[in-house]
Amino acid sequence: MRLAFWTVFLLLGGISTLFAQTWSVSGYVTDGSSGEALPGVTVLAPSHQTGAMTNSYGYFSLRLPADTITLQINFGGMEPQIHRFLLKKDTTLNLELNEKTVELEGVTITDDAKEELLSRNQMSVEKMSIDLIKGIPAFMGEVDIMKTILLLPGVQSGSEGSTGLHVRGGASDQNLILLDGAPVYNSSHLFGFFSIFNGDAVRNLELYKGAFPAKFGGRLSSVLDVQMKEGNQKKYQLTGGLGLISSRATLEGPLLKDKASFMIAGRRTYVDIFTRELNKIKADKPNWEKIPDYFFYDLNGKMNFELGKKDHLYASAYHGKDVFNYSSGAYALNFNWGNTTASLRWNHLFSDRLFLNTTAIFSHFNYNITNEYTSFEARIYSTIKDLTLKADFDYFPNNKHFIRFGYQHTYHTLTPRSLSGEIKNTGFKLEAGKYYYSHEAAAYFSDDITFSARSKLSLGLRLSNFTPKDTNYFNPEPRISYLYRLRDNLSYKASYSRMVQYIHLVSNSAVSLPTDIWYPTTVNVQPGISDQVATGLSWVPLDWLDINWEAFGKYFQHQSEFAEGASAFRPDELDSSIVQGIGWSYGSEIMLRKRTGKFTGWIAYTLSWSYRKVAELNGGLPYPNKYDRRHDISLVGNYEISPRFTVSATWIYGTGNAVTFAPGRFFYLDFFRPEPTVVPDYIRRNSYRMPAYHRLDLGLTWHIKPEKDQHSLTLSVYNAYNRRNTYFIYYDEVWNPDGYLEKIVARKVSLFPILPSVAWNFSF
């Protein structure tokens, strides 16, 4: 591997010597108010018809001839800048951008978001600002990143209230969710109704639905890359909010002004405080049924240090947990689950053209269920733990190439499910479980090639390797994307990418729960593979409107399902309980977005199909995927009535999920039972549909003193017209007084009626 690295490095160095007559213009772009790095900033040299974009850490590099240079620096929501200077040597420009206040006169600045949409050959990617997310009506007053992502085309939720993502026909476990580079294996609280992401602690996020950059791997359907705030290097700042079910606070500030900073954030629900007191008050009531204690909390922390002009050090961590307790008499139940992640990152500039990011990562998810009855205690435990080391290089040989390459290695430790039991004070103990250890490694290389101002190509290759016990898997994962700018306001894009997944989530529940099991690829369970092609158009017909259309097709191999009658609660038999087959999905997405003016928002529509085919299921015939959804519509609008008041609304519609119902029943007569046993007769898998889902949410924000501070009061109404959307359907048997079955009635269960909420947000 070392020989290969130096071979590639020397080859790239040889390419760069062809351009020795030019000089380098490089540096970091940061937020002028906080000192945080700004990724995705456009740095243009219009007279030389070239430009660059800052990488994930705010760094850019350009090669320009000795000349009088005019640079335009643009970033959405920030004041654009113009820099004119005589270039006669390698030059470093460390730039600060400030929030937009006034327009520059006499200079035409291209809006950054629109220019990126038209000129970036990376397709199937969505970027969202935290300010936009906070402006969308919130469920129970809790601003939620994951619920906002569900408003994007091609992204679906699993069920009412759920934060699980199903992207372009994929399952919920096929999304790589990263928090400061660390994988998160369970991204939800409250059994899926809230996500783990505290909006006050998040800096930016990107969702890749296809055309995956070569540096990402390990999942089949999407990548959600979430970056935490680095901490304000200029001043101390306290932000937070008080809602109906939780409160949060974030403190950030300089450790050493303009050199080092910190950020610490916390969030906790407090419904358990009230239920605990209510249980005490009602304890002497004979018919009182005790309410369980439940709460969740999140803690985020980050520090960054500028060690010198060429070195930055970042340390970040997250810990979150859900705790559920119930006790009644001699019976007690404790159920808790949570994530812990930590990242230590070192940025180093070898030269103005070679940038290194080295990261050490720890990620841990586990759940623990303990049941106690008199002297007997039973425990169910599951965990997955990762240790990762990776190195990512960004190389800028010239303005025609942007090269990225790197390597990563992960050591997985999994306990899908461990069972134990004990009779106290007797010495009797019973334990059962299985441990899995495996190595996952990958090397990648990609090159973004600019042929001209209108034509760009991105080539990438990822080589992945997985080594569980007694076997070894190796898979090449090619990636290619192409952009051609048909007109100044119209671009055509196309892409192909392959992804491989070695860790799977297995469940026999219709809803994603924390008790689902993460299970590794083994000798008998093959790694999942997806191949995706996509094509599309990006069009900006008017200054205030952009339109993005994409069509996609995906083919899945080795898709895991439970065999008929198998159970996830028998972990020692999972290899024999899992059956695998193929799948495919295809569809079309369109999004119309208005980014500027008092009224902003978007309309998103997805038309798609998703199928599975497993020899052991449904008679070997194809069947709709559980989350095959024909139509998905999202309408999002924000209107600034005045500097003090903003109203917002979202409306969503989705075809009901595919479900398996029994169209008939037969009766089984048992000699020892007086009444017959009713047995459902299942014919075809997922051949029925749940009722269509639709909902309207409304929000009103009052900025209390917009000219002096950022305090605000937000009123949200979830499910404004009180639609009783179906959470699940069950069958109820109706018996007559003589003991005969009269009929079987399907009954639906709904979760949320109209729910108003209020939250106070503050910033000092």
C-alpha cells in the first residue's frame, strides 16, 4: 500500500510540473462572525474562466497566470467579496465572509447556490442550511433535521412520526449517517419520533442520494454527512430553547481568540419529571395504572485548535441515550439505548496544492433490556462498536483537476443479541450469545476533471475489503459523473455508481426499532450490492426560480429478508434464518425551488417503483418492497410578513405503504377446544396498500426584538386539519353470545391528531 501511495503521489507531482508557469492562489474561507470554516464557497476568476470551491474544511487552491487578478467570492447568505491584486508569486488569501447586509454596486455577482447547481457535476445531492431547517414547522416544538430531509424528493419516511429514511427504494439501514465523520447506527429518539441531532449544535449537512463520491462507502442508498459547529473563535455565545417536551442549550466561544474555540451543547426531555410526580400523587388510588418513566438526552462537544499556518486539530464527541423505566409491584422493566461517538481530526497542508485530513473515530451503539420479577432477572443486550482510522488527501495539481484519494480501516465488534438470566441469591445463571469480529478496509481515488467551462467529468474508484471469520470479500466500486452545460442557465447531468454494504440491519417488525439487530456479512450472508444510474437537468429559468429534475434506476443484489416463520430473537440461528434475493427500483424526481425574496420554499414530487424478488418468499415471484410508494409530494413555504413575523407551512402526501394482509380465513377444529381456531390465509406478499398519508403543518415565528437580539417565540401546529393517518392495521374477531365467530373487522390505529406546540428560542 505504501508503494502504491508514493507511486500515485509522484505521478501527480509530475503532472503538476506541466503548469510551472502559473502561480498558486490558496487559503481558507471562514465565517467572519464566528471564525468557522465555510465549505462549498465559490471562488471565481471570471477573466480567466476558471474557479474553485472550498473543500469540507474551507480550503481552496487555484493556479493562475502572472496577471492582475479579480476574484469573486460567493456564498449563499453571505456578503459577496471582490479581490483585485497583481499575482507575481504564490499567494495565500485567508478570507472572511460576513452576513449579507447591502448589495455591491456596479459588480455582477452570480448567486452561489444557483451557480453551484448549474456547474457542479455532483448530482443527486441536497444541501440544507440550519436557518432553513429552523424555519420549518416543528413536531412538538422540536426542530428536527431528519424530518426536514423527508421533505426532499426521493426521500420517504417509514411510518407516522418516524425519522427513518428510505431513499430511492432502499431500506432504513442502507443510509450511511455520519456525525463529524463517525457512523451513527441509530439516529432516533423516542422509538423513532425524534432524531438525535440537536439543530443548535449542527453547522451544515449534505445528503447524497446517488453519484456517491468515492470517499464514501459501506451503504447502498444514501449518505447523510452532518458536521457539528466548530465553536465561535470571536466571542462567547449562548443559544438554546425551551419547548413543551424538552429544553436545550449551546455554549460556544474562544479558548484563544482567532486560534482555538469550543462548543458544548445539551438537550433533555422532562416529561418523566411530571409523570413521576403524577405517579406519586395517584399511588394510593386503587385503579391507577402507573405511567412509565421515559426521557432522552443528547450531549455534543467540540474543540478546535490552530497549531500553525499548516495544521489544525479538531476533537468532537457525542453521547445520547433513551431511558425507559416501569415498575409495578414485584415486576420491573428497564430499557435503554444510545449512541456514543468521538472523532479526533488533524488537518495538514503539505503544500498549497496537497491537503491532508487524518481522522481517528470511535462509534458505539447498544441497547439493554432488563426484566425483573420477584427474584428472577432476565437481560437482553446488543451492541456494535467501531474503531476507524482514515486518511483523506485533496490534491489540486491545476485548475483542470481536483484529485482526492485516501484509505480507511475499521475494526467491527458486534454482539447481535446476548441473553442472560439469573435467580438472585441462588448462584443460578444462564447466558447465551455470539460475538462477531471483522475488519473492513477501503482505498479510493477520484478526479474531478474540467474539460471546459461547459463540460466536466468525475471519475472515481473505491476498493473495499471485508474479512469476517473464515472468509474474505473484495469488491471494486466504480463511480462516474458527467456534466454538460447546454446553456448559461441549463445543465445536463448523468452518473453511475456502485455501493457495497457489509453490515446489515435485520428485523421482523414493520417499524424500525432500537431492538433491531445489526448483523455482519458472513460465509452464508453475502454483502449487499447496489448499482445506480441517474440522469437529469438543472435549469434556472428565472432569477428567483431553479428547477432540478432527475430520473434514476437501481439494481440491488443480496437483499436480506427473514425466512417465513423466522425470528430476530434467535440470534444463534440468524445465518439460517436470513434469505437473500434481488431488488430494483426506478423513478423520477422534480423539485421547483424559490430561494430569494420574502416568500421562499419548494415543491417536490417523486414518482417511483420498488420491488424485491427472493426465491424462498412469495413463491419466488416479485413483490413490492415494503416502502414502495408510487407518489410523494412535498410543499414547503416560508413568508416574511415583517422583520418581526414569519409564517411557514408544509404539506405532504404519500401513497400508502405496501402491506401483507390475509384476504381470507380458514377454521381449524381442535378436539380439545370447544371453539374453532381462526387461521389467516396469506396469499401474496405486500399485495395491499395502507391508506394514503397526507398532513398539513403550520408555523408562526415572532422575532421579539430583531434589531437587538435573536430571541423568538415559535408556535407550531402539527397535522393542522386533524387527518387521522394510519399507523398500523389489525384484525378484530367479533364473536356472538353463543360462541360463534360472526365476522372479522379490520381496524386502524392512528397516532397523532392535531398537535399545537410552542417554543421559546434564545441567543445571547
